[in-house]
Amino acid sequence: METPIIPSDTGLNELVYEPAEDSFLLLDALEQDLVKSFQGNLSEDVVNVLEVGCGSGIISTAIAKSEKLLNGRLPCVFALDVNPNACLLTEKTGEANQVATSSLHAVLFDGRHCSRNPFRVQFDIIICNPPYVPILPGENTEDENSGLLQQSWDGGPDGNRFICPFLSNVHHLLNDDGLLYMLLSTWNDPEMLVKDVALPNGLNGVEVIKRTAGRERLSVWKFQKIGLSSV
Ligand SMILES: C[S@@+](CC[C@H](N)C(=O)[O-])C[C@H]1O[C@@H](n2cnc3c(N)ncnc32)[C@H](O)[C@@H]1O
């Protein structure tokens, strides 16, 4: 999978999360796992993909260009973010990487409480690199303007303020045989999330890849609906 170029002349880059180790680990996981998951899948339907928290658009753009990983099926990607600058930059990243506008749609939307599905489809693939860093109230005010940028990493006191409601509700958005890929850190206690949050809401989770990055131990987890999963 090609790593997309993020255009640097948009005036938006400082207002949006810059791709880092977590973004690249998620790209590696998708590159490894999607080929296996779509091997032998001969459907000609479009693959509906949702990224929640698209930031610069690096992941959504890579997926929008990833027909090869999807066994020739065409992806149609919805990229959500609460930061309007991220939606704008995602559109520009798509353009800079020659993604057809029909393949990538950036939408300003809060994806944390997806207790109902506002979309007309359920998704075949959902991807999320969430805000996951434990931050105490008042701590870390790097983003003095609007707090929009801090929302990129601020996971609240235990790191799970976004992750728990999202994992509890995301099954509403996922196809019965759909795949959810989510980046987690040891700070989030992934095993606890699988057992106490995902499983009671009908999702199985397995670790796909892990890497140490400075003081963080990052991993990407694949979730599938129970009963239909081959995990
Ligand atoms: C860690 S960054 C990941 C950005 C990009 N996907 C990447 O991997 O480089 C998390 C992103 O989630 C967005 N975000 C935070 N809370 C959100 C919410 N409730 N709904 C949608 N997006 C949210 C942030 O604005 C930020 O762009």
C-alpha cells in the first residue's frame, strides 16, 4: 500500500493531527490483514469503508487507493472528524493523491456516540485511530485556540473517554461480516476493552500487530461480530 503524500501548502497542517507512529502502525496492520481477509472474496460490490477520526486523511486516502488489497473491489470511503480542518485537509490529501472524488467523502461528524446509524449503509470496514492518551483535566493545553487539536489525543483521565462509547455502539454501523480495525495503547488496557466492552456488545477482538514507540506500546485490534467472525 502506498503511503499518501500530505500536501504541505494548505495552511491546515498545524491545525490537524500530524501522522505519527500510531498512524503508520495502523497502515501496516491494514496492509497485512486486508489482503488475507479479502482473498477469495469474489463479490463485485463496492467495499464501504468508514474512518472515524480521519485527521490529515492519510489512512482514508491510502484505503481509497487500495483496490489491490481488496481483491480488486472498489472502495468507497467516508472519512469523519469533529475537526473541520481535518475534513478540509482530508479532501486536499485525496486530491493530491489523485483519489476520485466519488471514492472519498470527508464529513464533519462526531463519531463517538454512534448509537444509531445515520448512514444509508452498514460498513464492510471501519477504521479508527482514536484519541487515546490519558490526560487529566487542565493538563496539556498545547492547543490554545479552540481545543480542536487537543481532541486528537485527549482520551480523558483513563484514556478511554472516546474508546468506550465508540466500542459499545460501533456494531450499529458494522455489516454482519464487517471488520473494525482500531489502534489501542497499553494505557487503554486492550484486554479489558475486549472482555468488558466489545464482547458484551457482540464483538470479538484479536490483536493484529503491535509495536513499541517510545514509552508507548501500541497495537492494532481487529473486531468482528460474534458468530460470524473467523478470528
Ligand atoms: C489520533 S488522531 C488520528 C488521525 C488520523 N486518522 C491518523 O491516524 O493520523 C484522532 C482523530 O480523531 C478526531 N476525533 C476526536 N474525537 C472525535 C469524535 N468524537 N468524532 C470524530 N472524530 C474525532 C480528531 O480530531 C483527530 O483527527
